[in-house]
Amino acid sequence: IYNVDHQQPNETLLPVSVNVDMVRVMEVFLTQLRLLLGIQKVQPPPQSLVQSPGNMIATDWEIDRLLWVRTVENIATATNTLTSLAQLLDEIGNIVINDNVASEVYSALASVQQSLEELEAGRLLPAFKASKDGITSSEKAFFDPSLLHLLYFPDDQKFAIYIPLFLPMCVPIMLSLLKTAKDFKWKKKVN
């Protein structure tokens, strides 16, 4: 909020003419916008000469630094998501992985690899785009609906659901099998 210094509060002539110091207002606005975008103020080394950005929001090297930071964050997030998916699949032994999930995992791995190669070559924009593709594919694989319904029904819960259903049916069947086996043994002894 920009409060204007008004010198004479008893002045009743309307409209009141107000001169706003836009330099101060825009300095605050640009500082807040840079914070919102994640562009941090970095002091260059004392022996270097850096041109003032003037009325630009950010310099080219600040945008490059922002792209590099976001690319590394995306690569780390995609890697963590894929690692979590691998750990989840190790914990649940009977899970079936669809071709869709497998293709998303392969796509995420390829995108992360491409992003790393682009970073090494110094091409920040293609690296950032590849890292975005990697994080999107890894999230699609992790939250695939075919995997989610298996997470909520582990084996112990399946047994808890099906035992009360099948146990009353199994008791008469087992008793009739025992009786049949007894009759078969008895007939074998008689003959």
C-alpha cells in the first residue's frame, strides 16, 4: 500500500492533486515480483562489472540461473517420484504393472536423462522442457489409477473380507469330503 504524504489536511478543494513517486513504487513492485518469481538477489564478485538491468525485471543471467535451479529441482522431484514408485512396487508383491505405467516410467527416465545431457551441454531451455516432461511422466506413472486401487487392498485385508464369506461354505464341503474319504476307506477294507 502506498500512502501519499498530504501536507494540508484542512484543504477541502476536490479533486486533490497528488504526485506519486513512481520510482519508489516500482522499486517495491519489482522487488516483490522478483521474489514471487524466485529470482534471488545475488551480488556479483567485487572484481566483476555487471550492467544494471535498468527497467527490466531480470537480467539474462538471472533468468538463466532461475532456469538452471528449476531444472535441477524438476530432475530431483522426478527422480524421487520414480524411486518412491520403485519402493512401492517392491513392497507390494502381487501388483500388476500396466503397459501405460511402464511407458510413463520409461518416458520419465528418458526425459530426465535428456535433461541432464542438455544441462551438461549448457542448453538451459531444452533442459528445462525435458525436466518438465520428466516430472509430468513420473507423476502420471505414480498416480496411475490402475495402481491406486491395489494400494488400498493389501493381502491381509483381502483375507479379512473373504474368510467370513467362504468359511461357512467351506465347512460343509470339507465335512462331506472327509465323509467321502471315510466311506472310500471303509469300502476298501471290506473288499
